[in-house]
Amino acid sequence: RVGATPVDFVSPNAQTTDSYGLPYEEHTPEETVSIMTSLQEVWAKAGFVSSVVAEVLERFVKLMVVRKHTGGSFGSASSRDFPGRVLIRNVVLASMENLASAVIHEAMHQVMYVMEYVQPFTSRVVDTEKPEVPSLWTGRVLPLHSYIHACFVWYGLATFWQQALQCGVFHERRAEHQLMKAMKGFDGTNPVDGLLRSRSEILPEVLDTIGSLKEELHAKEIHLV
């Protein structure tokens, strides 16, 4: 476990969880120890930076599935069909800062999955959506629902990394890089602009909140480093 969250390397669930369509590979004992140490450090540092993040990790990340793919890159994923389950791959390749961003990124998705069981953010059938909104952070063209999630996730990461830089518990230059990545989509146009042509399909409170994120970040004096 890391905190209160089970970490699954070997169960049938871990072996069959879809990981980018790649086959299961077993970790060595040394890799397992290294990964657990890194996850425990991320949990501790994230909790030191923000009690809110600590609570989100404890309440909404119910299972970490760890996968290994030789020759692949570090990454993470989650699914609205399995709220609370976070998949991370090739953790041994990640810096502490990349791992922290990935864990927090996926944790925020879990919060929104739970919220959407009560009230979906959009009236669209999410599973049949086609990509249509360019991400201001990565340049990828996203389905509407994914873009909505991205706005909240990157806002949360920008807030976290500003706080982390003030605390000094992460490597300063790498933390600055994480902040720059998160702020990229708030540096120019307002992210809500990408949603306006579909506003009739989006919950008004969600649209209004996304519209306020850029102003809130600037009010907190979070700027590109």
C-alpha cells in the first residue's frame, strides 16, 4: 500500500487491465521496491504541499495498477467505467515530478467521474464522441468531454505546482517545468473559448466554472516561470 491505497503489480486484475493494448510483463523484485519507494515519496511530498491533494488521493484513488512495458514510455490512464482505479506504466522511467503530476492528474479524473455519476458535465453520449477540440496544453484534438476534464485537471496541476515551488520539496527546475506545462493553456486565450460552440450541450455551472479558471489563476499570481 501507499497511504491507504493498494498497489497492484501481479493480480489477475493487474494482468488483464487494458494498458494501451500491450501484454503484461512482470516486474523484478528490485523494480517493485523502487516503484513503491517512489510512490511513497510522491504521496508524502504531495501531502506536505497540499492537504487538499492529500485528501483527494486518500478518498478517490482506491487502487493503483502498475504495469511494465519494455521499450515503452512512462504514462498513466484511468477510465470512467472504473472510478477509483489508476493505471501507471513504466514508473521506473519517471522523475519524481512527472510521477507526482501523473498521480494528481489521474486523481482529479476520479473526482470528476464520481461527480458525473450524480450530474454529467455534458449531455453527449461520451462513448461515441469524436475528437473536435484542440487541447491548449498538448495540441491533441480531444472529444468535448475529455477537453472539459482537461481544463480542470490542468488548473489543479497549475495550483499544485505553484504551491510546491513555495514549499521547496521538489527539484526546483523540474517543478518549474511542470508549472509551465500546466499554465500553457491559460497563458493566451481562455480555455472556455473552445467550448462555446457546444455550450448548449454543457452543464451551465461547468461552463461558468471553466470560464473563471484563467482569472482565478492570475488572481493567485500564478505565472509562467
